[in-house]
Amino acid sequence: VDYQLNNSTFLEGTYGFIRNQLAGGGSIGGILTGGILVNDSTNRLGSLPGFPLLYPNAGVVDSRYYAFTVLNDLNPVWFDGTRINLPPAFGWGSRIVPTQTGTAGVGDLPGPPNQLFPGFLNINRTQDVAISLTKVWGSHTSKAGFYNNHSFKAQNTGAGGVPNLGFQGYVNFGNDTNNALDTGFGFSNAATGVFTQYLQQSSLIEGSMIYNNTEFYLQDNWKVNGRLTLDYGVRFTHQGPQYDQFLQMSNFFADQWTLGSAPLLYVAGCNNGAIVCSGNARNAVDPRNGQIVTAPGAANSAALIGTVVPGTGNLTDGIHRAGDGIADTSYVWPKLVAAPRFGMAYDLTGDSKFVLRGGGGLFFDRPDGNTVFSIPGNPPISTSQDLRNGQLQTLGTGLSSQGVPALITFQYNAGIPSSWQWQGGVQMALPWAAVLDVSYIGNHGFNRLRQFQGGANGSVDLNAVDIGAAYLPQNQDPTLGPSSVPGASAYTSNLLRAYRGYSNINEQETRYWDEYHGLQFSLNRRFTNGLAFGANYNLGLSFKGNTGLQIRLQHAADGTISVRPDQAEYEALNENLALQRHVIKSYAVWNIPGPSKANSVVRQILSDWQLSSVLTAGSAYQPGAIQANGNAQANCTLTNAPAGSNCANGRYDITYTYQNNGTTTNLTGSPDYAAKIKYVGDPGSGCSSNQYQQFNTGSVTGPTYGSVGLESGRYILGGCPDHTEDLAIARNIRLGGVRTIQFRLDVFNVFNTVIYNNRNSNVIYRSPTDLTVVNSQYLPDGTVDPNRLQPRNAGFGAATNAQPLRNMQLQIRVGF
């Protein structure tokens, strides 16, 4: 709506509505990626009648769910109007070739395809309303406005990131020598009902996520005089949290967790009276009475070590469900925040040939929805059972464990991710119809999340095992016996965590920051006398921050959390945020003059030709950047490229792998904090014309035991700089009237420039005490290993891919 109230007052209003509905992804194991299956075999009641479930009602769909509406509309054979009757997913063991990989023993779910509910069945709907009132008065143009964005997203979710856990259930019939009932083959185990694991979530959970972003603003444009113009205003924002409208979210409060209320976990013991044991002699022990856990059909109960002892403690110790003593949204942001903004332009000469411009303001960011979409799977919304080494005919008589849940939470009193942004520069008119623009730009972000999209690698693990914990005497498992390898005899991870009864507690926290400074140059010539050109150059001065880093925590005996004293040193060492120093983009378009003195045939042949080119140059592209030919840099990895190959051609780091005795637990005493590669020399720039040695491979060595992860920083090396020229030549032929035909030849990477954009940056050592490089590109005599000449077999330091070489396309276009 656009309505003029009078000659100086205008009212505008808009409404927008967008909706899309999607289905896809494999909900368990990732074998199938399709949507809604419709074949008859997917109905468990028909194909597997009487198959016993741990939670018979797990498939009941809440009538409030989006899935309930969709399934009733589609009416698939496995849905009876209230309940999903899909069969469980099945695992078949190492002796049956998987559907996915075709290699025995490799793949999440070996064997025949599973009939899976979609990994996501969702609806995304947004409604936007914007209203503004504009008033022109004298030299002022003032504006007031209101904006509201309402979002609704319904999507089924998993349960705390536990592998293979879903409401359908997961039954592993695979061969396992620890199972006394094992027949030795997956199919025969299934025929006799023998399983090594039966895992099921108690119910189907669908997050029904909503939020409102409500804003209003006041702004004014003031033409102070013929040379000076000012813009200023303020935007007020109520950024509501994204939350489940059915209160299916929860949060964890460390200060309300108590050790005395925590459930007990099974520890390890020997059933033969020995202190050190292995095989079937090593079993789970109830810490209350020292009793060995046994179960019919189970050769041992080692699978229960580190799981919850049934009937002990509070399984939701420190957890509050949304609306139960906490906000319905399960976390809160400030109710109202204000963002001032200012801009100005000043004509120094009065003829618009030399103009100063500048501005700045505060801006707010809404986090990606993936930071909260998995929270509805937390306890107490959903529970699970995990049975081991039993038989379907005697379900419940085998080993049964209470799962140790992993939590996904959002910082309760969180800040709104924000950034101060500013710029200032000068715009100058030059001879030959050209304009030069030089600007300084800056950005300071605060209240940032670790990563924009969240996920386990974008959160802070409140229950991470402390650095060095696996080295402590009290954390050694006596049944494993002493070991010369640090951490090798430590208890399983869940027995080392401070908040007993929980696995990882991955919390999204707004404690991060970043800051950027740069200069931008732009030179452009308008199309005059058959020639136009332009060049843009960005000089990155600084890009620093702590985004992407871990918050290294330590825990007191009572569960109190504090940040390690070396956190500041860790952040200073890793403050580099992969600055792209130089970015250049230029173009030119030239209409080639035709001959003025020639006969008509010659003029017809030589006239109306156009030559154009684009130069893309500068420092290596960062992840996700677009190359000159339009290909996404993120797709650079070759099929079967070596592990550790660096797909992004931006800043990168050398990494390491140990074949033996070099796990994270061994190196730092924690499975959650990694050691870093150690530099002992100059690695070089990270790019070389030598395909087989992109950097100095002798400049690094592996970390050793007792590391605290401070061996090196991040983004130390850089990929190869770009300097790609694309060319196009076109011939336009007039056919009379408005009709034309064009013949156009595009040549991408016209000079066939080789730019390596992928390399094997992972060195493989035998062990921390034997630093022999297993994946060397060179033989001991200094010659290239003949078995590593192809990129797919590249050794440490060798290139594995390059940007596309010269390619051409011919087009014929008809205009009428």
C-alpha cells in the first residue's frame, strides 16, 4: 500500500508471506536420503508383524505436529492415522556388504536398505509486515516505521546426537564375539533373534519453532546546505528467542546441579577375582555394592561401563523444562535494544567532484535456526533404552542400559549477537569520465556465537573432560592395568566428566567477538567512446577474534565451572581469523572500431565486434568463495582425496594423525581438547609451484604427551593466490528493425593458469614416540614416490586439485 496523505506526507505498508515444505535426509545412519516411502514393505504390521519394540508407542504422532497433518494427507501405508508403523533400522555386522559403501565392515548401516522416516519433514513459513510514515518538511525528510517478522518452522529432531537413536528403533544383528548368543553372521543372528544392540528413543519429537522479530525506527535526512547532508536515526529491536511453542525445550543450569543428586554410573571390575582382566572377565560393576552385573545371553557386561545404574539419582539433575521455573522460551535475550546509526556526505568543492562520505551504526544479528532446532530432543522431553547382547524372544532379559544423554542448550541469559560497523572515504571525479572511490571500513562484532550455524563444533561443551583428567591416578581403570602410554588406562569418557549422568552438554554461548579493518579502492570509467572499465581492490588490514575457538573449562569437585588460566594465551595464539589480504576484480569492455573507409562487405565483416575481459586476482579464496568461472570453492575436493586434504584454498593449517597411541586422550588427557601440530621451522607461504611440495614438510613435528593445545595457532598457511583472466569476444549482426543475432565466444582462464586449490595437509606419524612419516610424498632418497604421482594418492604436502584449466563455450543469441 502506498498512500499520499498530503503533498508532504506519505504512508506505505507491505505484507509478505512465504512458505515451503520439505522432506529428505536419512534419520538413522544416513543410508537413505529420500522423502516419504510408500512401498508395502514399509508397514511393519504387514512385513514384520509382532516384532517387539522397546517403546510400542514411540511412533504415536502428536496431533499438534505438522507431521500429523502431512501424514494424514498423504496416508502412507505405514501410518494408521495416529501412529507410524515403520520397522526399526537394522545393522548387519562386518561380514555383510553395506548398501552404501559396498565394502564389508565399512558404512553406518551395512546390509539391505532400511525403511527410514525422513531425517527432516518440515515446513518453513514466514510472515512480514512493514509500515512507514514519511514527512517532508523544509530541508528534512523524516521517517518513522514498524516492522515485524514472524517465523514458524516445524521439523522432527533427533535425541541429543546419540548415533543411530530414533523413534523407529535400531537393532544391530551384527556378529560380535562378546555376545555369547552370536552365530557369527548377521543374517543368521536375525533369523534366531540374536542382537548385539537394540536402541530406541521413547517418542517421535517434532520441534514447533517460532519467533517474532519486532522493530520500530525513527530516522531523518537533513540537507544542511548545498554541500552537507546528514542522515541519523535509531532502530529499536525486540528480538524474541526462537523456541518451541509446545514447551518441548529444556535448559541445563550448572549452579543447580548437585553431585549428591546425580545418578551413579557403572564402573569396571573383574569377575575372576583379579585386578587386571580383559575379554569376558571384564564386566560392569555396581559401585554401591561392588556386585558384578550379569545377564542371560551376555558373555560379559562391559557394554554397561559408564552408563547409568537404574534407580539411582535424578536423571534430570540441573535441568529445567521450558516454563518450569524458567521462561517458556527456555532462554532469554534483552527485551529491547537500540541501534543508533549515522551517515554524512560533504561536497568539498561544491561541484560534486570531491565528496567526503562516512557513516556507522550498530546492527543486530539473528542466529541461525540450527542453533536451537535440536533442543527439543533433550531430557525430560525424550528418553531412551539401549539393550545389549540379547534375544528378541526374551526381550528384556539381556543387558539393558539407561543412556547417558548428550544435551544441546542455549545460554539462558544470552546477549544478542551485535556488530558496530563504520566506513569513511572520499569520492573523486577524474578526467576521461572516470570516478575514484577510496574508503576505510571496519567492523567490531560482539556477543557472537562460536559459529553462525551452531552444531556440536559451534558450541561450548560445559561437560568437557578437563585437560589432564585422564592422567590423574583417581581416574585410572584398574582392570586395564598400568600403561606406559599416558591416558591409555583411563576410565571411559563419561566417568571422567564433571557433571555425572550426562555426556556432552553443548551450549550455544554469546561470548565471542571479531574485528575487521580494511581499505577499499574502486576506479570506474563510464562507457564512453566505445570503452568502459573498472577495477575494485580490497586491502585487508586486520581480521582478528576468538570466534571458532573452544572455551577451555575446568571443573571443581562440586561442579563449579571456571575458565582455564591459559585461555587468554590460547585466544591470543589463535586470534587470526583467516584474513584475505588482497582481493582484486577488474573488467573492461571495448567496442572495436570498425573501418570507416572500406567497402560495404569489409565494413559488414569488421564492424560490431566487442571484446571484454574479467580479471580475478588476489590472495587465496576463503571457504565458500566463488572462483572466476563461477564454481564454488567448497566443491574442490577430489573423489577419494586423501584424508586431511584442504578443500578451501584460503588460510589453512597443517594437521596430524597418529597410527598408534596418539588419541586426544593420550596427548592432552582429555578426549575433548586436542593437541596442535608443532612448528620447528619455516613452513613457507603454503603455496608452491611444486605440485609435490606445497609447503616445507620438514617444518613440523607431532605434539607429544602432556600437551595443553598451545603448540601453534591457526590459519598459519595460505593457499595459492588467484590470477585468472576470462575473455569474451562477440559479434553482433543487425537483421533489420530490432532483430539481431550475436555470436559469442567465452574463454575462461584464457591463459590456462594453474592454481592449486587443494593439498594434503595432514601428516601421519606412527606414534608420538616414533615420528616416522607414513604418508611421505618422497622416498628416503629424495625422489617422488611413484605410487603417489596421482592427486588421489597424494602424500603429505602434495597438491590434490587445481582450479579448472582453460575451457570455452560458444553461444548464439537471437534478439527480436
